[in-house]
Amino acid sequence: MKYDTKFDNESLLVAESVLTTANGYLGVRGNFEEGYGEGLESIRGTYLNGFYDIVDVTYGENAYGFPQTAQKMLNVIDGQTIRISVGGDVFSMDSGKILSMKRSLNLEAGYAARSIHWQSPKNHEIIIDIRRMTSFKTKELLMIDYNVRSIGYNGPLTIESTIDGNVRNYTRAGDPRVASGHGQLLEITSAFTDIQTGILTAKTTRSGLEMACMMLHDIPMQLFIEDNTITATRTLQLDDNDECHFTKYVVYTDSLRHDHIIDSGLDIIGMVADKGRVYWYNRQQHYLDDFWKYAKVDIEGDDSVQEAIDFSCYQLLACAGKEPYSNMAAKGLTGEGYEGHYFWDTEIYAIPFFTLTEPEVAKNLLTFRHRTLDQARIRAVELGHKKGAKIPWRTISGSECSGYFPAACAQYHINADVAYANIQYYLFHKDLDFMMTISYPVIFETARLWMDTGHYGPDGMFRIDDVTGPDEYTAIVNNNYYTNAMAKYHLMWAVKLATVLEEYDMDGWNRLCDELDISTNELYSMKQAAEAMYLPYDQAHGISLMDDSFMLKKDWDFDGTPKDHHPLLLYYHPLAIYRHKVLKQADTVLAHFLLDNEKGSVMKRSYDYYERYTTHDSSLSYCIYGMMASKVGYPEKALHYFNKNIRLDLDNLHHNTKDGLHLANAGGVYMNLVYGFMGLRIKEDGLYLAPTKPTCWNSLTIRFRYKGTLLTLSIANDIVIESQEPVTLYLYGTSYNVKDRPLHVPVATKTIS
């Protein structure tokens, strides 16, 4: 993917996020190795997924149950700096003359590249080709590759390469999406060398975590230590039309994953250097060949769309944790927005991609909630519940990090979101062992909270009061439709799966019942609550009602709101927003997408009604309105929202891409294609498809995994479905068996009933 970088500061900051190289453990922003010129701001960042420190949460007025501390992802030791000079002129993008420059992110081979044709202030001319890669096969490895070619220059080439412990987190006051304090949280504990390897170790201020960073080059270097920085230098002779090549290996280890951070790091960096750069490029290529076999979505007819889709899928892979110690932050490993916290974004917007393409990654992301279940149980008690678990709204290590309860802690729907992702994974893969050991304990413990949160009203309906739904512009309401509908689904499946697991493994089920204290009476009470769940409905408009109070509020003055006053949360007091009919993002419409639980006509009228009030100030919104536009029969709107969806970060549509990519939006790109245009739904009785396609595309092809087999679905003049193994599915509601030859079916027109 070619990426044109302008040299204004905003464009450089956005490029740092877009050109991040990451592998799920290690993320390095796309900074210039040599740095920027004077007066330009850079968010120079390197991050380890799940590596954090603890900071105090400050309140003007405290209250019982408010989190007193939070976790914060750290900007760790900087290993990317390399400076070169020719004839005494230090290469910099703001000195001399840039005759040409190209930047790219190779999505097939897994590295970022920069090529510069530079004329120095003394008129020495060189071409510099730089590649950097974070390895998917050896997660601790960052590799930076330089090739310098002379054009008419004969003289010395000096290399200066560092690992720098003088790092801080980025802060910005006034924006709740970015931290405003606690920048310096990492303390260097040692700096030393081992032959040609430079080693820095550090520890966090309060969490007790430790890390090491070490560098080694594939050419001999002289090493110096000064002020928490290790510098490696070498001067070579560069002749006319000659070229010089060198590779820098940087390895990161941490005490979460490594028992001995120094010994482990030395073993890894020694192994890495022995195998050499070509080996690691080949390994990266092989890894991605396997990934794209299942994840590739093909669009014929629009190259820019194809590129944006590939970018989104790649970044999901690059930012998802692939071991038990981490998850996926809202900004992934591309920036410090939201302080590296994990949200519900993972379960609703990211895991669907991995469930269909990389099930092992999906299982790891789901396992994170099981690993932190005890902390969720503690949080439930803090919130006044007798038993059960409350999934934290924002977290890294498992405890709640959000100090703003109306918009965050009150979003109890995250319990159902986590359960939903587990249930969807089960329906696609029928992995009952995983369900027994990992998924069901999470599903059941989080379902318990609904029984304590809700109550039966005088009409016998089960109601849930004082919660906030996905729309954060509508807070602390009774009977939020999304929350109630998802809770109903959650409770129903907690009961259904109990029967499934008992039939699958009686002994295992009995052990689980003993462990979780599950009783028949408790399961029956969940069944009753699900059947009696109150789902608000507005008779006059024929729509699902967002909550008990929404229709009673006055309309927001959209015409009177300046265009530059978005997102509203940065310009208006929360109460001013809460008192109006205005939505930050999809809410009721999101429930209809996930659950497909109402008549088509109700969903269409609801879509029409809520769309007019939705600002899409959240990056989670475009994809949902795009998918539902496909479902309810608005092909032009479906394409409109999809185009917003795919360009959100590439075009910086929300003006905060510098703080990191919107990973949930990237997940939404894939969902828009698979669940929107292809109309895919997984239900208890099987796989359902209702494909359509924008007329401006010649064809659309997706691949995904279903019950252990690879399915390929294409739509052009007709629909073609191929499967490696026999599979039964529903196409436009009609059952088909796909066996040893492709299935060809005409494209149908969707109808709404």
C-alpha cells in the first residue's frame, strides 16, 4: 500500500499511526528513524501489548465504588533511532533537498518501507532504502534494514544507532480520549553491553512489571552508554555507485511473558542474528500467505477500495494479542488514544473477523475475559451485586479503569457483548471443549448479573433500570432496548448451553456446576427472566423504542450546531447532550443487526427514525448503519456508509487518527462486507446468506471458516459458493447442500416484511 506523506505536522502524525508496524505484541509507530526537524511534534511510540503501569484516578468528588486506580499502556524504550551522515552532513528530511520520497506498507510481505533520494547541504547525493518489520513469528523482534547507495559521492558514511530509555507517554489536556497526565512512568534500571549487544532494562513505577530492550547489528559497531541511552556507531567508506547495507535487530522482553528478561532476550537476539534478515523476511511472508488464504476479500472494479480493505484486515491482525496476557486495545498498538485500554470493541467489532478467519486468535481474545474473570467478580461486588461478574468497561489487567460512570461503568451491556462473542464463536465452530472450559464460565457468571440488576415490574415484565446503552449521548436510562435485548439473548443462551454441555460431557458439566455453584433453580429463573424481558416498542411510530425516556426529549438543534463542533462531547456539557434526542452512534440499530430479532418492517422504520438523530461521532457507527442499510434495502446508503467506514483513518475523517487507528472501525470494514453486502448471519440452525453487491463493483469475493472448512462466496452476475467439505447453508432462506462442486445461484432481490 503506497502512502503519500505530506510534510505538514498533522499529516506526519497521521502517517505515524497509519504506517505502524505491529505483530500483536510489539507495536512501533511509523516515525522517521532519524526524527523530525525543529518545531515539528512527533508521537514517537513503541508499545508492548498488556505492558502497563498503574496511575491514580483523580475525582473532584469521590463516591463509593469509583475506581481509585487505572492501568495505562506505556511508551517503552525507543529502539528505532538510526542516523546516518555523509561528508559530515547528517541525513534529515528537513535539510538539504529531497529529490524524491516514497513510503509504503507492504501488506503481503509485512513490512513498512521508505525510499528517499537525498541531496545533502554539501550536494552529496545518496539513495536510502529503509525497511522495518515487527515479526509475526518471533514476537519480540523489531528489524530495521538500511541500504544506502551513492550517486557520485566518495567518502565516509557514518552510522549512529541507539536504544533510548528517555521516553514519556504522550499527553494532551482537554481531550478525554487522550490522557492529560502521568507521562513519565518507566524507570531505567540498568544499561550495559555484552560483546556487540546493547542492553537496557526498565521497571514500571507501580505495577511491578519489568522489561528489557537490546540491540545488535549485522556489522561490527562500537558501543557507548550515556544518560540511559546506548549508542552504536560505525564509519564506512562509500564509493560512487557503491552501496552499503546494514540491519539493526531490536528485541523486547517483559516479565509478563518471560521469566528471565535478560537471558531470554539474549537468547532471542542471538538466534535472530544467526538466521539473518532474509530468513525473517521469508518467515514473515509465509505467515502472511497463510493469513490471506482465509482473510482475503477481493473486490473487482475499485482498486482504492481493495487497498483500504486489505489495510483494515492487516491492521486487525497486527494489533490483536495472540497469547493469554493481552487483548486488543481500542487503538491497537498504533497510538496512545484511550491509554491502551481494552473495550467492548474487541468482542463486537474485532472478534467477528477472527472468528471467521483466524479462530485461534479469536479463542485467545475470548480467553482474556476468562483469565480476568475473578477481577470481574470483584467489580460486581463493588457495584453492589451479591454474585456474578461485571466485565470492566476499560481495562488492561482486568480491573476497571473508567472513572466516568454515566457513560462507561453504567454500560452493563458489555456483559452481554462478551457473552455474544463467545456464543457466535460456538455457533461457527461448535468447539464444545472450549465452551466447557473457557466460554461457559464467562457466559454464566456475567448472566448472573442480569438477575440482580433487573426486576419484575407490576406488569410481570422483566425490566433493567439505570443503565447506559452503546450510545454514550444517552446515559442512565431505564430499559435501554439494546441492553434488554442483548440481556435476553444472553440469558436464553446461558440456559440452552447448560443442556448442550450436560449432554456433551456429564462429568465435565457436573464439575462445572460444582465450581460455579450452578443450580437448576437458578437456570430456570434465567429462563423466566429471558421470556419476560421487556423490549420497549413505540406503537405510534412502529419502531423499537430506544429507552423509556427517549421520545420525551426535545430534538437536538442540528442546523444550529457548527460543523466544527464535533464530536459533541468536546464542545457541550454532558447534561446538555443527555437531555436531547441525539445519538453518538448506533444503539437500537446495532441490536437489530446483532440479533435480527424483529420483523423487517420494524427494523426498517427504526433505522429511518434513528438515523436522523445520529451524529456518527463514534467510529463504531458507520459500519453498523452500512450493514443495516444493506439489510433493510437501501443499497445507496449501504455504499455511502461503507465508503465512510473504509476511509475513516486513511482520510483522518475524525481528525484524531494521530492518536492511533480506530481498530473497531477496521473490524467494521470486514463486517460490512461479510455481514452487510453478503448478508451473512449465523443462527442456531445454521448459516444464512443473503448476498447483494454495489453496482459499481464487478465482483465481490469473501473467504471464511465454518465448522473447520473453508468457504468461498463470490457474487458477480450470479452467486458462486464453494466449500472444501460438504456443508449445508441457507441462501435467501432456501436450504442448499454444497458438496464437491461449486453452487451457482442467481442473485435475488431482498424484500422487507
